[in-house]
Amino acid sequence: MTALRLLLVDDHPVVRTGLAGMLAAEDDLAVVGEAGDGDEAVTLVRTLSPDVVLMDLRMPGMDGAAATERIVGEFPGTRVLVLTTYDTDTDIIRAVEAGATGYLLKDTPRTQLADAVRAAARGETILAPPVAARLVSHVRAPSEPILTNREVEVLAAVARGLSNADVGRDLYIGEATVKTHLLRIFAKLGVDDRTAAVTKAYGLGILPSPGTST
């Protein structure tokens, strides 16, 4: 029986070592390489031709989602299985849209991880239960987040580089109210910070792109 060839991608060496040790107990799985970032992962896929890439998401340089898109686009025979500690809506959607075959969390038991790798190699979709639930919620949600007029005003002010205090003065509301609006905006857009909120708002057309006349 030919073993499945695996590439481990994570910016923490101790995580890669732990994964390699876990998977070494499986006779039909062989770790053929390790990468510490997305750029190195793409390079190693070219030279090693792995069957499955276990991909972390948040890494310096090219992140996991970008690397996944490159790998899937250039090497359709290689499957990418995301293995990360993050299960936010933004991370999940980016990974799935990039072409990942599956999305697992790092607390996945060894036997389940090994079975997931085998399933990914067969082209099956594998999702951790919390991830599957978030995807279902995303599909059921409106296609575009609905922000109130005030929330759009707050986000537009943030996009201009204003601090929370400056936004409050500009809109004649308290700084605490600005923070409350931002938390609601983050939840609706499925993001975790101001920069991501502004970026997503541009992408969805909630805010006009910089330089666009209105």
C-alpha cells in the first residue's frame, strides 16, 4: 500500500513536530515536508507533490488562505485541509472560498485527524462540527449584512482614520456609543477588528471604494 504524502504547514515548529509525531503512528500516512509560511508551502508543493497539505491559516507573509488558493489553482491534484485554532466566520469563509477541502481545529483527536486526511485525499469535504454550524448560519443569513445608517456613518468615519473619540465628536455621540456601534458592525460583518470591517465594507459596496466619487 502506497502511503499518502503529507505536507505540514504551520509557523510554529513545535506544532509541526507534534503533528508529525501524531501522524507517524499511521502506516498509510507519510509526512514528506514541513513549511513555516505560505510562500514556503507553495514552493514545497511544487517540489514534493504531496497528496494532502495540512494548512494553518494565520502565518507571517503569505497566509494560509492565500497559499491555499495558489496551491489549489496550480496543483488541482493536491488537497488542502485547514488545521487551525481559529473558527471565526471570516477565517472559515476565506478558507472555503480559497478551495480548501476541509477545515478542522487543532484540538481534533489523532484518529479523527488521520481519517480526515484520508477523506481529504479522496476529495471529500471535512468540517469540524463548529465550523459546519457557522457555515450553515452564513448560508442562511442575508447575502449582504444590513447596517443601519448610523453604523454606516460610524464605519465611514473609521475608514477616514478617525479614532473612536474623534468619531464621537464628529457624529455628536459618546465614545462608548461609538464602541457599541463598532461591536455591532463587527458582528454583522463577521470580523474582529476595525481594519477588517472597513476592508469588508469596501468589498461589499457598503462603503464606496477609496477614490470613488459619490
